[in-house]
Amino acid sequence: MTRISAHISVCLLGVLMTATSQAQSVSDQAKKLQSSSIVIDTHDDTTQRLLNPSFDLTARHSDGNIDIPRMRDGGLSAIFFSIWIPGKTLGPDAVKQALVQIDAVRETVRKHPDQMILATSADDVRAAKQQNKIAALMGVEGGHMMGNDLAVLRTFAALGVRYMTLTHMENTEWADSSTAKPEHNGLTDFGKNVIREMNRLGVIVDISHVSDKTFYDVLATSKAPVFASHSSCRALCNAARNMTDDMIRDLAKNGGVIQINYHVGFLSQEFRDYEAAHPEARKEIEDEVAKRCGDDEGCRLTAGDHIVREMMEAGKLPKVDWTKIVEHIDHAVKIAGVDHVGLGSDFDGAIMPIGMDDVTHLPQITDALLKKGYSESDIRKILGENTLRVLTEVQHVSHSLNP
């Protein structure tokens, strides 16, 4: 999850966007390829919406980025629901809140067996595609939610969690985050034991949000491929949350995948530079949120993103176009190879670029890659096959460690 407060100092529990424009026209070839491919998004914060009893994932909504009707329109086959709470929430309360969110995902699937399958393997995802159902997977975004207890990690795995991001915006007691002052010089000994247990359990190690040193400690420790569930390329946008070219190469050597994040602050250097140079813009956003919403938390869920997009459209902030996503995909492919790149949008948790208002716009990415000369087989890898490979290889390692 990309907390908007980290970029514009607005405290939002989730960013739910209004689809203000229609998806751009795409070729018939792109439409056919999108519908026949397994398309996986490895990071979506829609879980926060599932906590609202009145929210129906199976209904079409005018706000937010994700619901099943729009997923079908955009050809999204499988979604990793992010289990997220703030990094400062620790101990039993963190564990409890994580379990509540896991239960919300599982209950959503249970209530809609005609449309969804709870998936924990590549085979489950393929079966869901064959049955024309959405595969629902889960990833825990922040190792603080396991409460420094490997038994809790085992419980997460038993409930269907298939990746864990080691840190969020804060360090854990055993791993350094990319956005906090280092405390551990990467992973502690306990942190390395967490990696080993994740390998044994068949849970993918997610290195989005971790410090560069933590990343390299993970590569030195893990026997299974790891991935970045929602990170982009630091060479194109110098954000600590993005990966350097060397990191991308080393991730590929490990067999992993970088899943490109769509947040404007991770795509555009111009946007980041403007934010840093114009703190008054952040204050304007904060003031406008307060003016529109007061203490209405529901309003605050949508207002910050709407305001930023309005400011981009009005020229008050640099415009970030959806084609930046394709630039990051193309760069990562050139660095790592096409077998090591995927999609991790951060839908419902970040500010989307103009033209990528919601999941219905995904076929534009496929169309753009075709126009760049990518083969259909290579595009299928980026859309989802690379992620399925990692799921399978992590499972194989787990089997080897559980004779």
C-alpha cells in the first residue's frame, strides 16, 4: 500500500477513485489477448473497502478502482488483496486487525462462490480462469502484523496468505524499511529465520518497502524466488520505494519478479521533484480535504485523490500519464528480461496516473506493449505467467523443505 500521507501528507486509510474517463480505444488483438491471458495484479488495497459491511464487491461502483464487474471489463483474472494496517500498530492488536482483514477476504469469497475462488496456488488461479471466476489471493503488507511470532506467520499461511511484505513505512523489530532510519543493517538473525520459515511455508517473500540492505540480506537467505509486489524503477523515478537497476538484475538472477506500481509518485520524477519543491501544494491539499470533509472519514477516503487529480488536470501539479507505467515495464524488461516483470498496481491505495482511472483501463497496457513490438507470448508473461511461475517455484521449494 502506498499511503498518500507519505507523499502529500494527507492521512487516508485508502484511496478510492472515481473513474472520470472511459478507457482508451485498444486494438482487437489487444482485447483478444487480454481476455485469453491470465492477468494478475499482485497488490490491491481493496481489502480496506471489504471492511465496510455495505460494500459489495460484486456490484459496479462509481468510486474506487476495483470491483468484479470492472475487473471483468478490464480482463483481470486474479487479484492479491493486501492485508494492511499502519506500521506503528504492533503486538496483539496488529495480529488481530490482520486476522479481521483476512477473514473479510475469505468471507467475500465464501459469499460469492459463483464468481470467486480463494486461490493459494498457480493451479487454483488456472482453475478459476477455466471456470470464468476471479481468483482471490492474499498478501500481508508488513511483517509487523505477525507480532514477532512465527506461529502467527504459520497461521497466516494456513489461512491462505501467499506473500508477506517484510516491512511497511516503518522498520520492524527485525528488518529495515526503505522509508525509515536503519536500525538493524538489514535483517536481524530473527529476520533471517522469518525468511527461512516463509520458504518452508510456501509464502513468497515480498521485498517492496524494504531497505536496499534488507533486500540483499533476503537474497542471501532465501532458497526460493522472491518478488517486489508493487515497486517501480528507480532509474526513472528516484524514490526509495523503487528498485535500482542493480537490484532488478539481482532479483532476476534469484528468479524473482518486479511488479510495476502505478502510483504517480513512483512513476514520475517530475511529480516527485515538484512535491519536494512546493510544500505549499501539500498544504493546499490538506486544507481542501478538511474543507470538503471535516471529520467525515468516509469522505476522506476519496477526497485526497480527487483533489490531486483535479490539480493535475488544472495544471497546478505536473500531469502524470498512464503511459509512464509502460515506460517502467519496458525499462524493467530491458534490465531484467521479460521473464521477471509483472503488474502490481496499488489500486485503491495510491494516486493513479491520468488515463488509468480504474481496472477497466488495463487493456491499454497490453495494447501499448503490442505497439512496442512485444510478442503475445512475452506479454502473457508480464500479465501473469511470471507470477504464476514464482508461485509454483516457491511451492516446490516448500515441498523440498517438508520431506
